[in-house]
Amino acid sequence: MTLEQIIKKEVDNWRQSRARKLMITSERYYSSDNEYITKRRRMVIGVDGKHVEDPNLANHKLVHPFVRKLVDQKVGYLLGKPLSIQTDNESYQKALQTVFNKDFLRLLKNVGKDAIKKGRGWLHPYYDEEGNLAFKLIPSEEVIPLWKDAAHTKLDALIRHYEVEAYEGTTKKYIQKVEYWDRNGVQRYVLGSMEYTPNNSIGLIPDIEAGPKDSHIIVMEGDEEKPYNWERVPFVCFKYNDDELPLIKFVQSLIDDYDLMTSDNSNNIADLPNGIYILKNYDGENLGEFRHNLAAYRAVKVTDEGGVDTLTVDINTEALTKHIEQLRKDIYEFGRGVDTQSEKFGNSPSGIALKFLYADLDMDANDIETEFQASLEQLRWFIDTHFINTGIGDFRGEQVEFIFNRDIVINETDTINNLKNSVGMISDETIVSNHPMVQDPKKELERVKAEKKAAMEEYGGLPGPGDPQQPKQPPAGGADDE
């Protein structure tokens, strides 16, 4: 097979793959577009015994955005606070801070959201028009990784398949673009249609407009352009878990059932006032006429000893309530989240109780952090290479620690009391760092030191505990006691 044939085969397989469909489904559920319930029709058995849609029945479509709640909860818990970067080399620390700025921290939060929704998120390092190292978030459903190893830690190559809008005259069309990235650069194609596939049986056409082949980087040296390539494929994968499975995989059926049960309950309440009518000697043509007369005139015609009775259908609310409550518990348990409507939050839980409530979320955050630590190390390779190329320095041998500052819910009273009881046993810096009211421990320690110094200057002349007694001053007026 030629390279183009391999690329086309991979694209065709990816477009029909279960993994890509899950990514698209997850994006819809995150946007509260749960197709299972939004496209639902109320069906009844027709006169021929087949199911037909009945537009007269209530068809409420209650969508519950559990996926959005769980994804945002995990992202806010692990990535809501700025990432801390520590290294012993001060020059390296300052250089890293120019890269890991506020824009990057926002990007990291977004790639984390993409990873949880779709199983993996992708960052693409590149140089912007001003020559600065930058990073771009690539939608996961567009990326087809070709891995070197079974553990999916090293890329051999990568295919990106995406759509762009274009106009032919006044007609808008969508063009399918395909890019093939490896260590030798990038090759660009247009995915041909049945109408336009000139001399190309596999359907891949070189992209003349964007350039069929290019290097990773173009550097201007004087008036001359020089191509350069990274030694690695310039994409970094951030995984939600080592299986690369999205959150929707574990909760979709539970959410669908929750939407269905609540929607059916709403439909039953809406339809219940109509009840079931029992007609005796009805003086009319058909049931449609009966319903019209009942709605329009609030009356119906009967003959002889005819009449109209109603049969009431009771809703088993207790069974429904228990089922919905169990579904909600299962969604948060298997989605590894925290149900903030739980009755346990209403009793001012202690620190230990909060740890139990957040155990599943904390466990999921541990898995995400482990994967993201490895991804940040891969990203650091591109950053270190950039520092070498731009003359900032060679820091490849330096150790860097990435610290995720979690937004943990705590019982502040218990925490403050524990810190007060730890005075003399641990350092003041540790105590101040863990105080819930302190945001910047270093500045807070400086403030405490300054206050102590000011107090010493104001009251320094007075004897303190253990100080030698000062000689008594003679009484005012100069009188001597005999």
C-alpha cells in the first residue's frame, strides 16, 4: 500500500469507529442535546396493529445535563486553580513562567475538559506569526493517532481529518481536509467527492491551496525562508484515563433512563386529566368527534340509557421516586462525581466526612493527574527545545515538578483548630500555607514578620518576661524617703 492508501484507509475506519461516535455523542450530551430523548416520538398501536406516532399525546422532553455537571466539576476541582511549577534553577523557573502564563492555564483547562468528554485531548505546539512558541487545542474527533507502542505513549505519525467552509460562487460547500504529520513534516490533502476525484482512485487530492507538503517550522533568516522540523511529531495527547475512554461511556444508559422516566412522568401528569372514557350508547360518528365535542362544548350526546364514565389511572409515585433517586446515585457513583444535592451536605460535615463525600472525585482526579503529569513532561520537551533554539538556555537536565492545586472543599473551623494545635510541632511556613484564608503564603509570612518588627520597635523599651528588672526611677519632685 502507498502512503496515501494507508491514510485513506485510516480516515475511513476512523469516521465509522465507535471511539469517534462516542466523542460526538459526548459533545452532544455536554451541550444538553441528548438525542435519545430529544428525538423521541410518542407511539401507539394503530388500527393495523403497527406502531404509529400520536401527535395528540403529550411529549415532554426533559433533558438533564449530568454530563456537563460532572465534566465541569472534575475540571474545576483539578484545574480550577493555577498550576504551580517548581524547579531549583531560578533562570529556568522564570523562562517557564513566560510559557505557562494565564493563556496557557486557560488552554490547559480546556484540554482537560476535552479529555474528560472524549477520552483524550490534544495540544499542538507551533510558532505564531510573531515567532512565539504557542499551543493550539485540536478537537479530539479530528485526530487519528498512529502510535509506536501498545501503551500509546509515543507517536509514530498523526492524521488530522476536519472540515472547512468554502464558497463556489454563491454556494457554500464543506471541504474535507486531511493532514498527515510525521517527523519529516506535514502532507496536506483534500478528500475528493464522487463529483471531483481527478485521476485519483483513492480520493485523496494534494491540497494545492494550502500547500501539499511543508515542514513543521519556517524560519526567516534575512530574506530567506528556511524549513525546520521537530524531532518529534508536534502533538501531545492528554488522556482522561489509561484506557482513553470518555466519561459518557460509563453514564450514558443511566442518563437516558433518567430522562425517559422523568419525561414519561411529566407526560402522564399532562395526559391524566383526560383519563380513560367509557362510552355507552354514544350518539356520534367516531371517537374524534367525541373528543372534539367534549373539548369544544364540554358536552356529548348519548342515546337511550347511554352515558360517559371515566376510568382513572393512578401513578405509582413512590416506586418512580425510588427509581429516580437510585438512578441519580448511580450516575454520580459511576461518573465519579459529588452530588451536591445529597442530604449529607446539609449537616455541616466534618473534614473526615467531606473526604468520604469527595472520595470518588478525588480518585478520578488522581488518575487524571497521573496522565497529565506524563503529558506535561512530553510538552516540556518542545519547550526545552525552544529554549535551546532561541538561546535562552539548555535546561534539559533540570528537574521540574508540576503541582495541581485542587479546589478542595474543607471544614474551615476544623482546619484552623488543627493548625493552632500544631504550633511548635511544624514550621510556621507549613501552618500558613495550609490556612484556608491565606492565598499567598510567602507574602503572608512577610506581613507577619513586618508586624512583629513594628511591635518590637514600639514596645522594645518595656521589660518582657524573663528580662532583668530595670532600676527604679526616683519619684517625681526629687523628695527622698528616710
